[in-house]
Amino acid sequence: MRNAMTRPSAWRRWNPAIVHLVGPRKPWSAAAQKDAAQVAARFGAAAIDRETVAAWTAEAEAGSRTLYLLDVRTAEEFAAGTWPAARHAPGGQLVQATDEYLATRGARIVLVDGEAVRAPMTAAWLRQHLLMCILAPMYCVAGLSKLR
């Protein structure tokens, strides 16, 4: 029986050609959006609309309830424009460093992206792997171009 030290490492099997793709990222397909919505719903991350986000932002600014509005897209996409008051929190980083982004128990957590794929999937990952820590309701909103 092989022990953990002798197993082939994922890093040794890693192929940089897969990671370093040339050219702009392609838009997500409708099938990917549908699948992401189903996964998020299965783990309790509801989809919400822009009016709800606007109302919750006003409540948070008035001090009635904490709102974490997190944009899970790339730094370049975030810099190009996002929802007002959103904080950049790349999806994978958010999952691995939740304590750096979320600090208030019972706060609303809203994840945003442009195509309704990364926010729902990030929400599902947070719910699956950190369910005991994420005691707050979690929501997803997409279509940043429609939010401005």
C-alpha cells in the first residue's frame, strides 16, 4: 500500500498549457447558467433581482442589517465595472479565505457576477464546504450590465 508521500502529486500532473489559455474568455453557455442555478438552489443559494439588492443596500447603509455584496469575477472584470458598494472577492479565494471577507453572523451574503455562473457556483461551494460556518442567508444576482 502506498502512503500519501509516494502518491503522484496533482502538481506533477498539472499541465500549464491547460491553465494558460490565450485570448479572451468566452461567455458561459445557457446550459452552464441553468446547471449553475440548479446547483445553487440545491444548496440553498437563492437568485434575487436588482431591486432586492438595491433595497438591501439601502438597509445596510441605514445600519439595520449587514450586507456583504461580493463580486466573484476576475480582477479585470471587477475593475471594468461592478455593482455600487460591491467588494471584489474572486470565487476561489472567497471559498478558501472566508474569514477575510465575511465577519458578521446572520448578515446577508450576495454574490454577483456577469453571467450567472460563477456566483451560483461559488455560493454552492461555500454552502457545501463551509455550511457550519456560513449561517447567514446567501443569494446570487447576475447580469452586471443590467444592474447599472
